[in-house]
Amino acid sequence: MKRILALGFAAIAAVVALDRGLDAPWWAQTAPLPATSSDLERRDQSVTAADVRILTRAAELLKDESAWSRADDRECADDEATGKRSLFCALQKACIEVLGKYDHRRVALQEVRFAVEDATRGRDFEHRLRDFNNLPTTRLADIQAVLKVALDRVRARLKTK
């Protein structure tokens, strides 16, 4: 009888976990291992539909010149107050809207970083998103182009998943 109750509890916990979008109940989960910097810089990380939504939303937030801030300081509260966002702040806001929290190394954001690297031929930046946004030669069309490249790459990987 105790075994049946234990199995029943495990089944209920598994159903609740799945309902909450988890792979396993809380007692069966292990903490993820922290990613190394080389893991974060891999261009073949697993993508999800949330990455597509983040990139799509960021592009919507930067739809025209009136919405874009050329002066990124990586502090987004003032961007929110003015409604003019830098590339970094648009990605941060999109990430929060989609995930409910900001994930600095999310695949969607990493793909934008990679697109920036490709667009600038590997130019070394202290902060890729901020420094690309703030280059005097960067235009909104360039910002939109790196978002499109990142979105296309994520969609292509999601199709093969």
C-alpha cells in the first residue's frame, strides 16, 4: 500500500511539474551546471521558440528612429522612461516580456552578439551590444540587420531541432 501511495505521489508530482513547464518535479531536479565562457560563445547552442519571440519583440521595439537610442550606457531605466531604447535595452525588455526575467546569456542575445561580430568583422568590443549601438557609423538599419540575422539563424536551427 505504501508503495502504491508513493507511486501515486510521484505521478502527481510529475504531472504538476509538466503543467508548470518543468522536466521533472522539484525533488528530482538538479541544479544546472554553470556554463563556461567557451560554452557561452558556441554558435550551436540549443534554441527554443522563446528565442524567436525575444528577437521578434526586440525588432518591434526598434521599429523606427524615434524608438532608438544611440547612446547606450547599459542602464535601461532611463530608456524605458523616454521610450527610446538601445539595442541592449530593447533585448533586455524583450527578454523580460517573454521570459518574465532577464537572461543575459540567452541564446537569442548571444546570436545578436555573434551577428554584431560578423557585421563588424570581428572588431573587439568591451561590450558588443553597447559598443556596436554607440559606434558613430552605426545606423538603425544596421541594428535591425543584426536582429534579422540573429532571428534567421535561430529560426533555421529551430526548424532542424
